[in-house]
Amino acid sequence: MIEVLDIHPEDIESTSMGAGGEDVTMARVAREKFPYSIECKNQERVNVWSAYDQASGNSNNYEPLVVIKKNRTKALVLLDAEYFINLHKDKDV
């Protein structure tokens, strides 16, 4: 995110495991570029519904987003389907 979105490293911070709230803390300038509330799961098996509920509970006014990762696999992102479709609503394809 730092390189791709040109976010200064001091404007984004990973929260320690077990801490309450969002898993990634962002300064206002970073949030303007990436307006999501991030929940991270690094597990072999994930209950996606529970993970999304947790992200939603911590999201405040931002869109909940869950990053799911397990060993030797690509990371996946879980978003609300309606929100995802609306991201592309006004784009010319």
C-alpha cells in the first residue's frame, strides 16, 4: 500500500495482534487515499462471516475490508458485494 498508493510510511501502522479495533491504523491523509477499515486474518481456516462482522464492528464510517492470508497462498480481500459492484458503476469499460 505504501508504494502503490504513495502513502508515507509514518501515516500507516500495523496494530499488534490481540489489540482491539482496526488491524491497520491510518492517518487522515492515508485514509483519504484508502478509505477502508482493515481486518487481517493469517489463518489456515477462516470463518469469513465472523471476520467480516469483526471488521464491520471496527469500521466507524469506513468500508469494512478483510484481508485473508494463509501459508503459501496469495492474499485475498473480502468486501461487501454491493459496495464492490458500485465501485464499477460509473466507469467506462
